[in-house]
Amino acid sequence: MLRPFYITGLASLSLLTAAIVYKPVSVQAQALPTGPEQAQPIDPNDPNVVRPVTQESGFLSVQGGQRLMQEANGAVSAQNYTAAVKKLQEARQVFNQLSNFYQDLAGSFSAIDNRVADSQRRKALETAQMRDEATYQLALVHRAQKQPELAVPLLVQIVRSQQPTRDLGKKAYQQLFELGFVDTPFPQAEQSSATP
């Protein structure tokens, strides 16, 4: 008497499991904004076709960051400081993301393929340098706008990133000195007379 119920229950459970397991899932690719251009979504019918990022026109690229820097320079020349700040912030973000991505890749390939790891580490350093240059320009624009409270944190970041002995680190520290945020000049002026 219990046997037909058991078979019926088992059949129902099998159908329910099949419906759950084989239920088609609809996946839609999301296009993420990447600046002026929009990323192309992955074709759901052919997800294995990967379209390469074009380095010349892509927003997340060294060329994209350099283009933003050029636009910022043009805005500074036209004394459009609001536009310059926006472009420099975007360039700084692009270079920072690139540097982080390259550093992550270098870490992933460390002890697996040192050639790839070294290449990615070199790119991470290059893009970090570009980020710091964009940060320095941004600090100068804030200074021109008479906003030292915005310039000082950026200059301190540069000194920490570049070290005070490197060119850009020295320039950033000099700006901090001129703003009165620090009171000790660096590098120290050499003594003109030798002590006996």
C-alpha cells in the first residue's frame, strides 16, 4: 500500500530535481561605462569571442590616461581649472588602476614565470610614475585655485610614493615648504664655509 506512494513520490522528486538542474539560466552581460566610450557587452550567443581592448582608444590604457593629461594641460592653458581638475582626477584614477592591475599580475606570475612577472612589475612602476605626475599636476591646479587644503594631501602622497630623494618627491616637498606646511627645507643647503 505504501509502495505506489513511494514510487510516485520518487518520480515527483526526480522531475523536480530535473526541473531545477536543467532550468535554463538567462545571463545578460552588463556593459560597464569606461569613460567617453562604452564597453561592448559580451555576446551571450558567443561568449568565447573576446574582443581586445584597443590601446589607442581604450579609456583604461596608458594612451587613455595620457590623452586625459593632454586635455588637462589644454584646460590649464585656457585657465579652465574646473575642467583641468576633472581631467587630472580621471587620469590619476586610470593610472592608479593600471598600476594596481599590473602589480596584481606580477604577483600572480611570481615564481611561475619570472619573465612575465618582471614585465608586469615594470609596467606597474611606469604607470605609478604617471599617476604621481598626474597627482602633482592636480596639486598645482589646486594651489592655483588657492585651495591648499586639497593640494597638501596630494603632495604628501607623492613624497611617500616617490621618496624625498627622487626628483618628483623633491618637487612635491618643495611645494609643501612653499605652502608653509613644512618648515624645514630639503635638501639642506650646503655649508658655504668649511668648519675647521
